[in-house]
Amino acid sequence: MRAAVVYSAAGSLLLTALTAGPAGGSSGASGAVAERGGTAVAAARAAAAGVDFGACTKEQDAPGTLQCGTVSVPLDYAHPNGKQIELTVSRMPATHRDPHNSKRRVPRQGALVYNPGGPGGSGMYFPLIGMVPEWKRIAAAYDLVGYAPRGVGRSAPLSCQDARHFFKGPSPAPIHPSESYKLERVAQARAYANGCAQRAGSALRHYTSLNNARDLDVLRAALGESKLTFMGASYGTYFGALYATLFPSHVRRMVFDAAVNPAPEKVWYRNNLDQSAAFESRWADFREWTARHDDVYGLGTTAAAVADSYERARARLAAEPAGGKVGPGQLQNAFLQAGYYDDYWPSRAEALSAYLKGDPQPLIDQAAPVTDAAAEAENANAVYTAVECNDAPWPTDWKVWDRDNTRLARVAPFETWDNVWANLPCAFWPVPRQQPLDVRTGPGELPPTLILAAERDAASPYDGALELHRRLADAVLVTERDAGTHGVGGGPNRCVNGYLDAYLLEGRLPVRHASCAPHQEPKAQPPKGRASGGN
């Protein structure tokens, strides 16, 4: 998710009381009972129908080894026999091949369902990860299953605006916006929210995290699994936690990777404040790394000097966008990715260095909008907005947003205002909001689960993992210390992967909490065409 979880850099700078929008929908007690019954009806129907897996369509652009199918779910679980929508599902059957012993046939353990987060992310290509060495042991024992959640891709796709107008570039990204710029963005947010309502109609209110959790139970049944084995990353941990709360007896094993803070008072407005603050620390991590490699990039020998180099590029792009496509907004988006994943650090530092030395092409290649992906990006943004706006109350008074984020931007300017603009349609959301579920399970109610977290993750700050750990009895937290990659399971850290494999393959977990040393930081890559050590 673009917006989540707890800030530490700003400390107790602010915690504003929300001016809540109207709560509604079928989130009351009678509605919850009806929706629980509707989920049982839909799951029984899906269990009888199964999933007719076959070759993926040409439009799904998948390798021939990947299998695709669909699962029908109710649009509204309070009315399970009403309108149905189809979710697209993908699968790679268990290989049964032990990567370390070719003569051993690995027994199948069932299906492992994965969600990459978002909201708005698709897991349709997830099963292909079984070809990656770090995943081969898991792929031997499990059918790897991905899917596109409701609204995403071909799963009853949601749209809020014409995709041809989604990518606007070059664009500004002021870290201290003027009053006139703020009012312009307020008008855009209001228009976007209205566009969602006009395009989706009465269906808009049914794109929620609770319905994503219910859909997951229907998918479980369709796959023929009496109990669910699930791995969610980022936002996927949130509705995974909702699932664990709603259907604890249906859980076999669950992995929460880069856990979102599920505390109801955090969902989602305060989570956004927290995330913006956390990105400031991660932005500093990137600048410090770049400064240590000044002999390669020449951007400065201190984090402050690297920041000055970045600001020079921002000012130059505001005056003359690179290639007519890359302005400050595109620069910001490119470097935000470096806040999620440190394997972007070398390429981003190289592009910034080259640009300031007169070669804009690397920056254009990395930051220019990819117009061919506009429809997919618009769809993902529409689902993100609908789910987060529907899930919980948000401040409806712009003055609250302005006050909170003006204060936060004084200490965390890197991402604060861009995060505001991404979420501001929720201030003007035209359908009723829900009240977040109190995620919580008692001892023995839920099988042991595994939480994975990086200590310096900015997109899902570490306090979220600690909070989820407190709320799920019998959960175990594995921390990658002094690291900040967003999502650590199946990545470069062998220690983390050892815990993941032991849990998924054998059901083994450490006692309550364990930690791993950080993975190796990325190596500086000299710009192509010149050797390290010179300018």
C-alpha cells in the first residue's frame, strides 16, 4: 500500500482527532451476521464448483506453464444469491521436486495462496516465483496460487477516470505547496471521488478489505482446501489479519510479510501520517549510502550534500523537464521506489549523477511515465482508493488534512504531500464508510502464524509488525535488523528464508520472537562508460 502504518521520526508531533465521515454499509451486527452467512453459502457453492484451471488467455500474457481459472463470489455477501463477480486465479501445481535431491519426491501439502498488497495489486504472476531458487523448496510442496482481488485486472475491474488522462507529466511535486496549489489538488480529489461513484455506481461500496477477506475464504473452498495456507505482503497482511479474525478455524498456516498496523484507530488516515514520517528516515538511509559512494556517483560526501544534489535536479527539472516528460513529480516517484527497495539505490544514484553531469537519458528511462501501462495503473489506483476510503472514517474537513500534514512536512518533507494527494479523495468519498474490525485472536483460537518485518521498512513501519504481534496470540515475529526492504520473505536474506521455509514446510517456529542480521547492502555500480573513482 502507498499509505500505511506508524511514524517514529516525528515522535508525538501529532495525533489529530478524526472528523469522521458517515459510517454505514452493512457493518452493524445484523449486517455482519448476514455477511458471515453469505460467505458460508458462497464458499459451499465454490467448493462444489471448484476451479476449472486451463491455459491462460492471450490477454493474460502468461507463460504456457501457468494455469488460469475463475472463481465466482457475491458482490454483496449480505445477498449471496444476488449479483456475482468473477475473480481470476492462477496456479502452478506443486513440482514435487526436491532441489537438493533429485531422487526424492516431495509430497504435496496443498495450495499456498499469495497476495502482494496494494490495495490494487494483482498476484496473477506470483506462481512463476517457483522458478526462483529461494522458492523451489516451497514450490515442490505447494501449488502456488495467485489471484486478482475484486476490482483488479480482469476481476470485475474498477475504474475512476479515463486511463488516457491518468499519467500527467511532467508534473510538479512541491514539498511546501502554496495555498493555490493545495486548492487545485482539493478540486482534483473531489472530482476523482465523484468519478469513482459515477463509473462504479452502487457497486462502489462493496470494494472493501472485509470483502477481500471473505473472497479469500471462497477461494479457499474453490481450491478444495479445508484450511487455508496464505502469505500476504504489505496490505495483504491487513486483510489476512481480518481473515484470521473472522475465520480462525479455517486457517492452516499464515505468513504476514511487511505487516500493516491493524489497530482500528490507525486505519487508514493515521497510518498514512505514520508512513510519510517513516519514509523520511528511509530517504536518509539512501542518501547516506550514496554519500559513502561519492567516489562512484559524485553526489556529495554527506547525506545533506546528496540532498542538495537532489534539490538541484528538482529545480532544474521544474524549469526544463527532461525529455519533455520528467519533472519534479516523476523524479519524486522514481526515488520513492528507492524508499521501498534498496536494490533500486545504485540505478537511482547513477541516474541522478548522470543527469547533473549533463546526460538526462538514464533518468528519463527510469522516471518517465510508461503510457502503455496507463490502464493497469489507473485500475490499481482506483481499487486502492475505493478500498481505503470504504474501509474506515476519514477527516472530511480539508483544514484537518492541511493542519496535520503541514506540521508533519516540517520534519518529514520527502513524501508527506504526495501521500496526501494520493489519499485526499477519501475526504470527499460519496458512499458510506465502514468501521474497521478489531483484529484480535486469543490463545488457542488460531494456529501459530509467522510475521516477517524489516526494522527500517518505511512503507510498513516496524510498529505495525509489533502491533499485529500483540493482537494475534501464538504469532511469532521474525525481524530483519537494520534493514528496510519492503517485504523480506523469499528475498536475499538466508536467515529470514530459513524461518519461512521451516514454517511453511514443517510447521516449525521459533519461540515468540527471533531476529536476523541485515542482508548485504547493494553494491555501488559505476555509471556505464566510465570507471569507478572519477567524475
